[in-house]
Amino acid sequence: MQRRKALRALLAKPLLTAGTDDDALRLARRHSSELREWLAVETGWRLVVDAESARLFKTAPTGLDGTHPAREGRGRAPFGRRRYVLLGLALSVLETADAQITLGRLAEGIIVAASEPELADAGVTFTLGRRDERSDLVGVVRLLLTLGVLERVAGDEDAYLTDTGDVLYDVRRRILASMLTGARGPSTIDATDFDRRLAELIHEPVADTDDLRNRALRHRLTRRLLDDPVVYYDELAEDERVYLVNQRHAITRRIEEATGLVAEMRAEGIAMVDPDDELTDVRMPEQRTDGHVTLLVAEYLAARADRGEPVPVARLRAHIRKMAIEHAAYWRRGVTGPGADAELLTVALNKLRALRMVSDVPGEPPMVIARPAIARYAVEAPTIRTGPGTRKATRT
């Protein structure tokens, strides 16, 4: 059970650091040999554990999934293009920085790094003179604090935002060095096209033998089952689909034994369900307005899933406007105001995309289509069942 707890901690947070994750790090150190062996055999992921950190070098099953963006904290806005660029520049500045650095000095280094002609040609410029740019930098720094790359010594980021003070950090170099998880270093890639560079960064060559090809298939599929809310057969390559259909019971059994996840197998695919609801960054259902809106949108789409027809986004917005009037007394203020329907729908669809319950349909007008996993939120009209001495209403 303790080894399972350690593995679950690493899956939930692949970088455990001393001072922040002491209990989980202690377990990871205690069971490092068994964890390292299981991960190497089943996933091909590396695990490096020392006194300061435990780093699970996960590699994404695909480089095209944008449904789980970085955030500086739970409930915060997701990282956009500018924050990701700032994150990369901040890491490059920290790589050559002293053991301590102030937020102001980090900002100066980023401005210099951002002046490279390649970034200017790509339309990326930073002066950090505007408050929104400074807010983005603070968001990046707070993510690095969460990851353990930086450790605050004195000061507060809010003071930097208001130009009333600075912040001093320790740079934790061992953790900084473990940030990149790709199979190759970015400097070794010659491709200039972004998609090609990304593909080469995560590409893992496979030797041309049956045993090694099968091992690579097992690694890819186990990774997806551990990382993705649902693995649909129609999203897999042909060799992956055939292998998973034939080996699904063996693969899911090993995952269940190691992690405590429970396999839910359907005709369309497989989901590994967490009874404790810990190994996810997107939860459903949730309370409050956004959670209720997401549930209502899922219910609306689930009722139409059997038809297999795309649903226009405009129709979903109209449905939310109607629901906002109906639930105005319970939802937060402003939900019936101009543009509120679009904001509520954006949050709901982003969550449903991340949970693999909907996907976008290319073209105009914007449309989405329900995926099979959304069927669990279908609601049928109540039926009355009667029998001797009984009268029961059922709702499925």
C-alpha cells in the first residue's frame, strides 16, 4: 500500500521536492527501486530520486494535446502563448544565474533574451513595462515556486507588480536541471517548423524487432491509460488498437495492482477510473456556477450523443442563456449579462474537452460533437414502476 501511495503521488505530481512534498518524497525514496523497475518495464519512464527531489520523467503520448495547460495554481487562468514563452526564457536565464536572484534581475535577463531576432521575427516581444506583461512574469515565477525551481527568501511578488518592492529567490539548480523531460535536448534539433520540432523532441526510436516493437506499444498504451481520462480505440494507430484489444486485460490488471485505478472497459475504449478522485487535474461534477454549467452542457450533449451529429456552439450558448435565467437565483451574479453565456460555455467546453467527452469539428460555424464517455451524464425521464405494495420512481 505504501508503494502504491508513492506511485500515485508521482503520477499526480511528477516532481516532488523537499520542503513542499516531504511525506510523498520520503515514500518515493523508500520504494525507489521497486518504483523505478515497474515504471521502466511498464511505461519506459525514468525515475530519479535523491535527497532533494523525486523526478518522474514523463513523456506525453502526443505533443498535440492542449487540454491540460500549465497554471500557476488551482483555479487560476491557464497559461497562454506569452506565458509559455516567458517560462522558457526564465528557465534559460536561471540556467546561468547565480545561486540567488531577484525578480527584477530575472526580468532584466528575460528582456535581453527576448531581444533575439528569432523571437522578434515570430512576433514575440517583451518590455515588461505594462502591467499585464508583469502579471504574466509573476504567474511564471509562481509556477516555478510551486515546482520547487525557486525558493522565496524575502519579499512578495505583489510588491513587484505595484512597483513598490522586489523579491529575492534561491535557485535550486538540481531541480532546475530536471525540468526538461524530452528524449532529446532542444539544441540537437535542426527542424525549424514548430510541429516538426515538437515531434522530434518527444520522438523515441524503436529497434526493428518484434519484441521491442511490442514493448514500445505497451509503453505507449500504458502511458495513455495513466495520463488520459479515456483512451478511445478510434484515436489509436492500427497497431496500437490491435495490441490494446488483445492485451487490454493484462495491461489494465497491472495498472490496477500498481495504482489502485479501476478499469472501465467499453466497446469504444478504456478509462482508468480513480475511486479516490486524486489523480486528476480536472474534476466533474463540481460545485458552484461553472461546475453546474458544465454538468448541464454535458447533459444536453449526452441526450443527443446517439445521433452522432455535431452541435453548433451557438445552440449551446442559447441553451446556457436559457439555463442562466432559470438558475439566476443560485448562480453567481452577472450570468444573464451580455457575453456571459460565451464565457460560461468556454469554461464548460474546455473541461469537457480535457475529459475527452467532446471534440471540436473542423470548419465553420464552430461545432462540437459528443464522445461516448459523455453518456454517463445522460438523463432519461423518470418512469413509475408499480408492484404489490410498492411504488417507485427510477431515474437513470
